[in-house]
Amino acid sequence: MFDGKFRVHVEKYVRPVGVTLTRTKITPDHLTVVGLLFSVAAAVAIGAGYLRVGLLLVIAAALPDLLDGALAKASNVSSQRGAFFDSTVDRVTDAFMLGGVAWYLGDTRGGTAAVLPFAVMAVSSLISYQRAKAESLGIQAKGGLMERAERIVILCVGLLFDSGLYWVMWAMLVLVSITAVQRFVKIWRQAAVAPSTAERLDARRSRRASRRAAFADRRARLGSRRRDA
């Protein structure tokens, strides 16, 4: 949701930062690794019960992830390898942070509560898989109620309240489940017209357009000959 509505505005403000970073020896991959290290620190802080410190570290982990794309574009080094690395680290980062939440809930509410963040992580991974698989098939799969940016925001809200984190995890589980269903329906509807079928339809439309253009050209030539006669 944020990705579709606010990405353009966010990129507008982070682009100058990316240009500034090109003057240093920092690369987008360096920023990705920094974000990963912050996420590990956040997981430890959350698991130890220092939720406010964990909140600050989660925000610190999100900032490099926000800037690495701006730096890649500004330095003209965007690549498939970089995109793959960034996406993989995002999944690892999510696992660390939700693992920290599971550790904290296990200490404060028992082992059953610790399963909740892992359920959130499982459904979130399903959402990521749906997008990856759909895009490999040539189907657009972005969107939904709870993409990664929304999950980070909700987690930050939960870290503000010691007793509320458990219920925020429940709310997140419900919302990511709704998102998984939304994406499934979206992809299912698009897949009703398979890419090969879509290609045939496009080719058929192209042939029809060519025939109409050829017919119009013949009529124009015939009209020109009559005028000359």
C-alpha cells in the first residue's frame, strides 16, 4: 500500500541523499549490510526486553534499506545481483527482528506466545513468494494491505508499548493473512489469461491493425489515382 502511494514522494526526498553518497566510497551493498547489522542488534535488544532501544535500532535498520536504492540509481550501478542481494537480506532482516519479538514474548508470556511472530514470518514469506513467482510468470503482483513497509511500521508501533506488542502481533498476523489472500486473488485473476494466450491476443490485434493500415493505404492510393485521372 505504501509502496504504491508514497514511493514516488519518498524517492523525491531521498534522491539528493543518494547523490551525496556517491561522493563517498560507500556502495549500495555496504548500506544493505549495515542495515542487516542493525537488525541483528535490534533483535538482541528486543529479545532482552529493551523495546525502546529495539525501536530505535529497527528504524536505524530501515534507513540504509531506504537509501541503498537511491544510491544505486544516483551512481548508476543498479544490477540484478544487487537487487537479489537486497531482497535476500530483507528476508533475513525480517527473520532476525521477528525472532527477537518471539524471544521477548516467550520470556514474558510463555512459549505459546512465541509462536505468534513465527506465524507472522511464515505468512509474510508467503506474500514475498507470491510476488516472486508471479513476476517470474510475467504477472504484476505488487500491492495489498500489508507489504513490507507496513509491517515495519506496525512493528515499530508495537515496540512503543510493552504490554501491547502481543496484541500488535495478533493484528499483524490477521492483516498479513488478508494480504496473502488479496495477492492470491489478484494473481489468480491475471493468470486466467496466461502469458502465452496474452501474446497470441496481442499478435492478433497487431495483425488486425496492420490489415486496417494496409487497407487505408490502398484506399488512399486509389483516391490519389482517381484524382490524377
